[in-house]
Amino acid sequence: MTAAAKTDLQQRQVGAPPSDARQLVSFTFYTVDLAWRRLSRAERTKQGGDLLETINRFSKRLMVLTYSLVGMKADTDFLVWVAGPTLEELQQMASAIRQSAMGGYLSVSHSYLSMTKRSTYVDKLDPDHQDTRRFIRPFHSKYLFVYPFVKTTEWYQLPFDQRQAMMDEHIVLGNKYKSVRIHTTYSFGLDDPEFVLAFETDEPKDFLDLVMEMRESKTRPYTLRDTPIFTCVAKPVADLLTDLGC
């Protein structure tokens, strides 16, 4: 038995995930139909309660976090961020939301599917951070910034050592802003972007300054597309429903 196989066996025996385990991650942005807002408050409250129960039911077995985008983005009202072990479980939750009493008044304005994995690049400032990237461990910050992006073809044709050198600069810049925590997920072959980044922070100004400084980094010419960007305010479902008009 190989060393890796022994490690996986030991982890399974103590209930820990195997060393190659990953998570599927979905970012689903919902828009509430204007017709829903014209329903009576009693009906909106009833339907909101059903949505609350649906999301809470799945929160018992999946990582589920909710965010309000009311006043933040013109074409979307809230985000449901989900991580779990299989595509089927993510799909079951999305289906349950569609089938909820409020589901007929919800449309998906944006959605992204991705997966966690170990980074290709070495983080020389925090080498032990590599393995934690296989799982979403939320910091429960006040704000989340969701940032899908695609690299140019030229980036992948560069020798690895050149890419690593530019990523070293990127990592140093990121570490200047300790209040901003990043979750990197990968969409290659799963969805249209190549990466979906989720930044958590309690200080929006720090995220703005970080992104502004990153624009001047050597990796910037190799970014093909990095829009849309979503500013999300963390709220439990009950508070989210209050924002929507329950």
C-alpha cells in the first residue's frame, strides 16, 4: 500500500475526509419578481417562511450562507452560497428552492459552479495554507465580494517559473490586507469562468484598495475578463426576507 493510500485509510478510519477530497461550490443569485411585491404582506410572509424552512433544512447537511444584494446590484436581490460533496446535493437544494411557495416569483440572474482544490502555485508566505483550500471554511465576515474571472490563453503558455514569480508578487500584495480573506474555487470545464473568487471582509475599503493595487501587478495583462463583481451583505434568511419585503 502506498503512503498516500495509507493516509487516506487512516483519515477514513477517524472520520476525516481523504486527502484528495474536494467540495463542489455554487453561487446562485436570485431576483424577486415585481409581482411578488404586490402580494399582501400576509402572503409574502407565508411564502417567505416556506423559503426560510427550505434553506434551513439544507443547511443541516451543506454549507449554506445567504447574502442580501438589495441596493447593491441592479439585477439581483440575494445570493445563496452553497458548498457540498456532490453535484446532486447542490442540485437538490436548487430544486427545492424552485419548488418552494416563493419559487414561482424567483428567477436566477447569475449562477456560478466551481470546485475547491489545492493551488497550483506555492504560497511561500503560508505554505501550510495549501491543504485548507480544499474546503470552504467561512470566516462569517460582514461582506462577501464574488469575483468570477478568466485568464488569457497566453498566461497558460508561459513557463511555470514565470507564472510562479508573478504569483509571488500577487501573494505578497494580498497579504498586505489582513482583513480580506480569500476563497479560491475553480470552474475549468464546469462553468464559463475559470475561477470564482470569494473575498470575505468586514472592511469594504480594504477590498477596494486591494483590488486597485492588484490592477498594477504583473499578472494584470493576463486577465481576460473579471466581471461581473458582486458586493454582498451577509444576512441570515429571516433578515434577508425583511430586506425583500416580508
